[in-house]
Amino acid sequence: PTFDLKAFKKIIEGRFVDIQKAWSDQELFSVRPFISDGIWQRFHVQFKMMQQLEQTNKVSRVRVKKVCLVEYDEQGLYDVIHLGIQASCRDAFICNLDSSLNSRGTDTFVEYWSFIRKRNAKSNKVFSDNSCPSCGAPLPKDMGEVAKCTHCDVVVNSADYDWVLSEITQEEDWKAYKKQKKNYALRTMLATFEEESPNFAPQFLEDKASNA
């Protein structure tokens, strides 16, 4: 009832810039508390591949033009919010092993960000500070595959305490996702799962499968 969409979108503008910088620097420690394990794993693997190619993707002049709510869903124990983000940036791929892979330019693009949070969680801040949401202790700067507080052993990105970014979808993929959701057989199957297990949450399951 106290959810403030305008304030939430403003926070996400800042988090969007943070993610772009983390990608450009190939360093996820600064954003680890509010990204899911699935996103961390995908980024981590992509960084490894780029390092083998001696490739960098420098992103600069990031400008968020618009953030809009496109979908809200209740899934089992969780709330899920999907935001559409229109942005622009300067994008430079540089590969030391193969110059034919190099590219540079200014892009305007749309991404869809999906956030998940347990319904009884209190925070709408999306980790506005670098402290544990459970005990308040400073979070370690070297959190890797497991985003755990070293003081109380709580996994901070579990969605139990705050919104966690669980999916980044490109515009073309989002269109395919929306089309898939209209599939009658899929809807019927999901309804069966939900009836058998009231806590069933597709967004949560997708992230676990992606991490695996």
C-alpha cells in the first residue's frame, strides 16, 4: 500500500547507470546486492569470454530517457515488476585479437528489467546503501557467486528483503515473451502448477534455472 512508483522508477534510473558502468568495467561487486544469481552468472561468463578474446565493451554517456511500468504480477510468495527502460549511450567494442570485431557508435535502445521481491518485504529502495538488510553491517566488497553478509550469513539478494533485478530482456526478446504468454497450452500448464503449489513463481524458477 505504501509503494511509490514514481520514487521507484527514479531509483531504477540510477541503478541502470550503475549496471552499465559495472558491465563496462567488468566488475560486479558494486551491484551484487541487487542482482540475482542468474544475472551474476550470465555476466560473469560473458566477462570470461571477453577476457579470452582480449575484448572490452566501454559504455559511456549513458542517458536514461524514459522508465515506464509495463507489467505487474503476483507469483506465489512474490511480487514481480517489469519496467521498460529507454536509454542511449556511446558503445565501443575493442578486441585486441581480432580488429574485425571492433565497433563504435551511439545507440538508443529499450530494455525490459524484471524485479522480484517477497510480498512481506518492507524496502522499496533497491539497496540504496551498502549495508546488510538484515543486521545493518557493511557488506563485503568482494561478494562473488554468493551474495552473503559476512556478519550474519544472510543471502542479501534472496528477494526476502528488497527488490532484486532478476532479468534483463532486450526489446525483440520481450516481444517474443509477450507472444509466448498468450500460448493457451502454456497458460494451462502454469495454472496446473499454481493449483498444485500455491507458492509457484515462474520468475523465481527461471532465475534458478539460468544460474544452474
